[in-house]
Amino acid sequence: MAFAREDINFENIKRESDIEMLVKNMVQTNNMIAHLKDEQFEMRNEIKMRDEIISKLQDDIRLLEKEKR
């Protein structure tokens, strides 16, 4: 009853709390997206390196086949 006498608006408190929670979730989501973008960049680099290695190995195989003839 003391709260009612002091005109505390629980709807405003709830709304502010909801907004704070949304902002916190947005920040966490943005951090997660940034982390996933970093991982995606690293994976692309790894794939590119793998493709280069495969290409070099294929070239080596072709050279060895020519030498074998």
C-alpha cells in the first residue's frame, strides 16, 4: 500500500525493464553476429588455402604423370 500512496507507476517500471532487456538482447545479438562474421571470414580463408593446396597437388600429379611417360 505504501507504493500506491507514493504514486509509483508499475507499468512504467515494467516498460523500462522490458526496454532494458531488449537493448541487452540486441547488444548480445550484435556481438554474436560479429563473432559469426569473424568465424565465416576465417572459414573462407581456410577454404581458399585448401583450394590452393589442392590445385598445387593436382599440378604436381600432372608433372609426375608427364615424367612417368
